[in-house]
Amino acid sequence: MDSLDPLRRLAVEQARNRVLAIGAGVSLAWLALVGLFALFGPEAEGQGAAGWLVWLVGVILPLALVWLAVWSARSLLLLRQEAEELRAMLARMQDQGMAGEPMAEPRAAASSTPVAAPAARRGMVPPAPRPSAADARQASLELDSPPAAQLTPAELFHALNFPDGPEDREAIRCLRLALADPGMARLIRAAQDVVTLLAGQGVYMDELAVPEADPVLWRRFAEGARGEAVADLAVIRDEAALASAGAMLHGDEVFRDVAHHFLRHFDRLMSRKVQDSDPQLLAALAETRSGRAFTLLAQVTGMLGRAGTQAEGADGAEGAGAR
């Protein structure tokens, strides 16, 4: 609450009391005037009942108008007070929103204490070039960001891995670049939803043990191979994580729709990158938080030939494997 709110309310209450006092004063003055007119005015003998009725209406009607005006003025003051309080509340909410972080940390990173990917695995991705001064000036003007097709391998890696926190400025920059492209934005938001929903069931991507797989197998998968041809990509052995993911696919319709949406978009990304990328990049993308979620769900649904659970196996392979 604003510290000035009690003062504003006191001022409004005093104004309403002044209006009430003015109404009472005007009413007393009118009654006094009517009394003087009755005492010193002309005699009204023989005017009958109709005359007295007109006289009473003439006395009461001005009083009714006075108190109608008093009631209207008091109500208007109260409405103004409520409007001012609402405006002040909205201004405080806007100030709090502007004082927040410039880029909200992805929901996946907030679900648990983030742990950075192993340095050896991050080393598979070449470092991103530092933006020039001209690029910085262009970003400050909020011009259109480059499309996702122009993302470097390192920028794509950081975007799919999500920032480790508000201080991870490079990952936040890469995430903004990726979100500027509608297709990548759909993939990243679906990945965030999947990772967040899994974290709600105690399945955290940072804690999920995903051994390294042969990059050639990822190229084979991106080229369209499924089932036993890429069965060695089913490297997750965490039975609790596999069971939780399978149960959510089987029993949670919302999660099932989001998961299949995410699988389709990640599969399409891998298919695009296989045309002009080294297999090592595909393996590196599989090491991101988004990639780990993809591997887990692909293994559960049977896309990798070894379903971690029988639940939703055939249905998931059909729904998520289609391009």
C-alpha cells in the first residue's frame, strides 16, 4: 500500500462531510425561509386542500433536490477515490514489472538449482563470436533479430540449453535471437513446457544421466532412421524418470499433447541441421536440456526402438515421429 493512501482517504472523507454539512445548511436555510414566508406572507385563508398540497410540494421538492445533489456529490467523491486507488495500484504493478529482470529465466531453470552442462560436452560446440559494436547498437534500437537459420552452432546450443540464471547473459542473448524466429520460438516454448512439467514430477534434466552417444547415430536419426537402426541412442537407464515420463504420457492429456508437439519440432530441427552440419553438432544439441528431454520422451515413446515403458509406446511413436 502507498504511504499516501491514508491521507487521500482522509481528504475524501472530509470532502464528503463538507458536502453533507453544506446540504444540511442549505436545508435549514430553506426551512427558515419557508417559516418566514409563513409568518409574514399574505394570508392563505380559504385556499382549500389543493392549495395546501401545492404549498407542501413547494416546501418539500427543493429539500429533495438538495439532498439528491448531496447524495450524488458524496457518491462521486467515493468513486473518484476508488479510481485513484486503482490507478495507483496499476502504476505500482507496472513499476514492479519494469523493475524485474529483462528476460525471465526459463521455467525449466527455475524448477531446480541449475547445473551447467559438463565442460567437455560444451566444448563440442565452437564458441560464439562476440557481437561487434555495430551489433550492440542495432540491438539497442530493438531492430529485428536475425532469423534462427543464421544462429551459430554455439548460439543454437545455448538457446536450447536455456540460461543457467539471470547472470548467464550470453545464453539469454542467444535465447532472444532464437525466439525472434517463429518456428524456433514454438520449439523453445514447447521444450520449456515439457521440462517444467517433468520437473513438477521430480524429473530434472540437469540430474538426468545421459551418456554420450555416437554422433553418427544422431545423423542417422536426423535422416529419418527409427527403431532398431538407432536403438543405441536409447541411453537413459533411469527407471524412475522413464516410468514418470511414461505415466504422464499415458495419464495426462495436456502433457501428451505438449510432448508430441515438442517431439515433432525438435525432430524437424535435427532434420534441417543434418543437411549442412557436422554430426558432432547434432550430438551436442542432444546434450542440451531440450535435447535430454527429447531423448527421454523419444525413448519412452519407442522412437529409438527401446521403449522405456510400454505406456503410449505405439501411439507416441506414431504421433511424435511424423514430420
